[in-house]
Amino acid sequence: MMSNVFLALLLVGMGGFAGAVSRYGVSRFAARRFPSWPYGTLFINLTGSFLLGWLAGAQVSKSTLLLLGSGFAGGYTTFSTFKLESDALEQGGRMRAARLYLLLSYALGGCAAYAGYALGSGQ
């Protein structure tokens, strides 16, 4: 039993490391290209939502779900940065941009998760 717990922790840890490093790379790339709007976080959260939807739809193994779902997607997606960036837009007097960012993140995030699920389940 202990080996199953250790394996689960190892899978989540490896996936989390890869997800966090990927998030950092994508965020830095987007920030250099588009410094005035949080495209990086939007892209990260949309692709992470798609990945989680796909994993759920494909009914992958528990090990794959631990590695890619809890680990990679958990380290890759970021609610805290999303919230900080939306607040920064609002505090900077960019209310329209803040509302658009919130709308796109929630609406497209749901659509991405659904699309991933549909693709993963073969619907």
C-alpha cells in the first residue's frame, strides 16, 4: 500500500514540476510579446481546461490522471495569477479589459473543457 501512495506522489510531483515549468515558459513568452494584456494566463488556463476535459472524457488510467490531471494541469493552470491579473486590469482603470478577460476566461474555459471532454470521449 505504501508503494501505491509513493507512486501517486511521484506522479503528481513529476507532473506538477513539468506543468509549473511550462506555465513559466508560456507566461514569459506571452509577456514579452503582449505586455499590456494577460494572454499567457488566458492561453494557459484554456489549454489546461481542455486537457482536463480530454482526460475526463478519455477515461484515462488513474496513473495518467495523477500525472497529467492532478500533476501537470495542477502545476500548469493558475487561478491565483488569473485573479491577480484581472484585479490589476481593474485597478489600472481598464474596466473593459478586465471584464473581457473575465468573460473570455470563464466562457472559453468552459467551452475548452467541454471540447476536450467531447474529443476524449469520442462524441
